[in-house]
Amino acid sequence: MTRALPRDARGKQQPRDDHREEQLHGGYRPVACGACTTIVLVRHASAKQTSIQWPADAACPELLDRGADGAPVRACTRLGAAIQAAERP
């Protein structure tokens, strides 16, 4: 099953490239970590989904650390706090 492409104000379907660009990049806002100043793009899609796009050159010191068991740290608490603050109205 294929989904119909969105339509513009005149009822014409948007070109597939425009639709893909909107899906990949639409609605994202930059959010900076207060500790290391890494800037990520954040889109709050629903109450249960927040999408985060990391830049290729991100160097978050907290994510480079290892946990007590030697496993990589999977979340930056400082950036998480900045994202939550940015999502509040």
C-alpha cells in the first residue's frame, strides 16, 4: 500500500522530493546543551515521541564516557534537560 502525497493549497500533490524533505527535516528546532554547547535538532512529534538529529561532528563528553559496567552511556542527561525545557510552552 502506498500513501498519497500531501496536497498544496490548490489541491496539487507536492513533488515527492518536497515531501521527503519535509519528513526528514520539517519541524525541527535547534537545542543547545548547556554544558558542552553541542547543538542538536529536535522535533516533538507527540506526547510519546521526540526525534533528535545529531550533527556528524557532535562531541558530547557525557556520551563518550562509559558506565560503571563499561557499557557506553546512551543518553546525555544535560542535553535531555535542555530538550525538556525547550518543549515546555
